[in-house]
Amino acid sequence: MRIGVFICHCGRNIAGVVDIKALVDRVSTLENVVYATNEMYLCSDPGQRKIQEVIKEFKLDRVVVAACSPKMHGATFARAIEEAGLNPYLIEIANIREQCSWVHQDLRKIATEKAFKLIKAAVAKVALAKPLEPVYVPLTRKVLIIGGGVAGIQAALDIANGGFEVYLVEKSPTIGGHMAQLDETFPTLDCSACILTPRMVEAARHPNIHLYTYAEVKQVEGVVGSYKVTIEQKPRYVDPEKCTGCGDCAEVCPVIVPNEFDQGLGGRKAIYIPFPQAVPAVYTIDLEHCLNTEKLIVCEQCYKACGPKAINYLMGPKEIEIEVGAIVLATGYDLWPIENLREYGGGEYPDVINGLEFERLLCSSGPTGGVVRRPSDGKIPKRVVFIQCAGSRDPKHGCAYCSKICCMYTAKHALLYKHAVPDGEAYVFFIDVRAAGKRYEEFVQRVMGTDGIKYLRGKVSKVFQRNDKLVVWGVDTLSGVAVEIEADMVVLALPIVPSQGTKELAQMLKAPTDEYGFLSEIHPKLRPVESSMMGIYLAGAVQAPKDIPDSVSQASAAASKVLSLFSNKQLALDPIKAEVDLEKCVGCGECAKVCPFGAITMKKRLDKKKRKYAEVNKALCQGCGCCMAACRKEAIQVEGFTLPQLRAQIYAILDAKPTKVEIKKKEGGNEDKTAIVKPR
């Protein structure tokens, strides 16, 4: 056994705390270590070349790198030793930066001692390492995209233009998402529909895109390269092949209900298209509000008015099963419920509204035709107060994060309000302005300099009604003066939260979320669009609050990851998988019970006793180790992290020497004959 140990300074990240010279001297005395050295930056090209040269010169068969987290550069060093002729799994990373120098910055002696023990443990583990080879599985080169907003559309078009089939699933009757509800976009104030509609049409007509609207993903099974997905498409009760979108049916429908697309500020019929540019341009019957039910037909007005006879009251849900190799999550966002802000009159006063509702009032295709009117009485408001960070950056409301886009859309709303009501007054309460984007700061400064728009730096304490006015109590912290404003309307910039159903979808896909429910990426800087579940990628506000340019950029980044994955005809999976020792396995099934990925099934042996044994599906196994922890017979172990390796690490850290203790076989029993290794 010939092990080489390479210790990284990482600038002063490690060397500023750990005594590197003393560390090299002590490590060189460890058993099986034939070479120990240190470098300023091992991850650099000269550092990697040094490792490769030493491997060849000293004929090393194992390598330990003491540096930063293996998540950061583990793959880098594995490739380096592979190029030098070693199997890439004959390396161990001792994390002496995050786990040592960074957490013991004022304890040089302790940090150096801890670094030595971490390296010693790595040496003990790698001595028992075996060469491993990737597991190859078939790759279905099709992709599922969940969410038909601007991020989902962009990802779908990029992948489809790359020549691969895309299944785009949207739970609403139309694609477009929240961007379709906007009037103009900051900072250029160009028409949102003018930008988005051509993309929506392109996605619907693209030969490589299969569009499923009014549909939801109900089940996902399998693993990267081979996901089996069940989609349930809800019945529209209108045949999309026959519907011409003429609108004759809606004209005769006697039922009017609040329009969700207009945030409830306008009305729609029980048979409807969400908005004029909807894609697909197919009407949908809302059976919840229709006079008919699944069993009783009492109104046939729309059926009689439909020339193409597209209406079918007996239409039922449709289940579609597809197989894909990758999944892109682009489920977007919702706004935090306004009812949660009672101190601002949320849910109590009709003229206290959220930013998306104000957006619909500004829109020429909105419920008021672009004329800003109060929801309570239809009057044009002459004084509007905008409250930023209304729930955001506030731990007591559970939304301690910044929602990122609020400063910009509030500035846009104030400016568009002045365009719509030139003699009106706009007041904006803000904590600070966060305008981090191209031309964003210039846009905010333009708004601040507009007559009739006044920015007040301070927090609003309360909003209440006095006669027909809304009274806003706040403070201008720059002057220290308490402020009371009588307003006709109050607009709250509410926190952006994950869309409804994101939690359930994440659980279905076993994709991790952060404390606020947004999907978590592997690394915020280096791998921002990849979930820790291989083959699942993130796009847009499903990961965190984002504006349109960031959502589109991330969607294209996710698409590039999918295209990179699909550049192979088969998929090479990490061989860190569970392995069953059939001689030890007694078929108890405990491993199958605890496996979170359903990778273990119980099979019957072909002998006379038909005893059971565990079988691991290597494509499904993620190497988590739950099965290894549950097995009392030590019959199942994860390659690269076997129990002998883990014990060797522990003994090395404790300075304990293992000894064998034999177990005597019980009379007539099936006691395990394998020796248990314990420290002295």
C-alpha cells in the first residue's frame, strides 16, 4: 500500500490557522504513507499536475487530499488522479477548511491537532478503498417541464430547439404564468403581452413540445434517465380539437363569477378563456360554478350556441403516462396571503390590495380597461400609498427574506399610476431600495424625481379606515417625524412565496427545500440550477424570488444542463451504491422498509427453502446508507463507505487499535459467524 497525502494552504484559508509544516511532518509518519507534501493551491493546474507527477514518480496507489469540502473540488481531484492512471475512487478528501480552520480560527493548536486527526482518518479509510466503476443505465432523451410560466416556456423552447422532445405541463387552462398578468415590465416599460405572447404561441406550435394545460403531475417513479410520470389532465368539457375560440358560448352563459386572472377584481362566465391571448385559445367550463353538474344537466345555453359542437358535458379526466430522462421544475410563485397583514387592513378593507391586483387595474385588458378605480366604489383614487416590505424581511411573519422584485415593481406602479392619474399623488414607504439589475437604479431614480411621487423612508405601523379614507400611520426615519396620510387606496408589496403544491411536488420528487419552502440547489454559486436529486433542475422563482430576466436566464441554464445530459446515449451513474452480501442476508426486509428511494426489493431464492433476499436496483439507489444502518447482519453495505472503512476512520480519530472478538455459535441457531471488530 502506497498512499500519498497532499495538504493545501488554500491561501490563508487553511494556512492562516493550521500549522501546515508541523502537519506534513506528522502525517509523513502514518502507516502506508510514503509521500506527504503541501501546496499553496492544490485545485489549481500546477497543484493538480504536482499530484499527477508524484503519483507516477512514487507509484502511489491511493491519494488523500487535505483541503476544502469534497463538494467543492472532489470531482476535480478525482479527475486528476484518473488522468494519472489511478481509479478515481481511490481518493479521500479530508475537509480541513470548513470542518477545521474556518470553525477554529482563534485556536491554532486545536485546529492543527484536529486537522491531523481528519487526515489520519482519511488515510485509514482510503487504505480499505476498492476501485469502482460507473453504473451505466439507459437514458430516455425526453424531458418533463412542470410549470408553463415564462421560465417553463423558455426552458421548453431551448430544449425543443436542441432537437429533443419536451412535455410541458401547466395546471392552469393556459400557459403564461404571472407574466401574462402584467401590464408593463420594468425598467423599459415595454408591454408584457407583446414580449410573452409570441413565445407562448411558439411553444404551443413547436413540433417537439407536447403541451398539457389544465393538467397536474400525479406520480413520478424511477430515477434520472428513466422517470415514469403520470399526468392527470382535468376535463375542460370543451373539445380542444373542435373549439374555435369564437366566444359565442360565453356570451349566452347566465353565470358570472370572479375572474382569477384579474385577481377577483373582474368577472368571467362559467365557460371562459382566462384572457384574450390565452394559449391554447380553448374555452373551459368551470363545473364548480356551472349550473350543470356531473350528473345533472339543467342548462344547455352554451351547447346550443356552439356552432362546431365542441361542448361535451360527459368529458372525464384523462390520465397520460410518459417516460422522461430529466425533469425541470418551473412552478413559479404565489403572493403571501394579504389576510395575514391585519395591521395594514389586509382582507378587511377592499381598497387595501396587493401589487398583482394593482397591476390588473393598470392593464388595458384588465377589469377596468386600464382606468385605475377603487374596488370599493369604482372611484378614481387621487392619493395612493404604496407600502414596501409588507411582510417581507420580517421574521415574525415567517418571511425573513427579501422578495427582490418589490422595490422595482412598486416604482413602476407609482410611475404608471401617475401616467393614468396625472393629478394624483403617490407615496411610497420603504426601508431601503434594492435595485440590483441593469438600468434598475436609474429607473428608480427617475421615479423618485417625478412630481407627485414621494418616497418616505420608514415603516408603516398601522392602516385603518376613517369615513371613506384609509389612514396610514408611519414614520419618516430621515426626519424623525411621525406621518399620517389619508389615502384613497393602499397597495401592499407582499412577500413572494412558493406556489401552491410546491411542497407536495418536492416530496414526490424527493427534492430538498429550504426553510421557506423554495427548492434548494446543490451549490448557490457553482451549481445554482441543479437539485441534489440528479436529473432534476430548477428554473425561475421555484428556487427563490426572481425577476423576469433572472427567471429566463436560469431557465436557459437549466435547459443547457438537460442538453448536456442528453448528449450521451446512456447515463453513467456514480457507483456509490448499496451492495448485498447474499451469504449474510437473512431476508428480513428491514432494508427495503427504510429505503427512501424504493431501490430495494425482496426476492425469493431458487433453493428448496425459498428464503428471501434483498436485491438493489442500482439505477434507483442513491447511496444514502439507510439500508446499511438498518441491517443487523451487516449484509448490505454502500460501496466507498463500507462499515470496515467507517470503523477504520473512527479508530484512527480515537487512536484506538481494533481487535477481533469471535462470537460463539448458539446451539441450533443461525448466529452470524462473522467477527465483530471493536477497539481496545
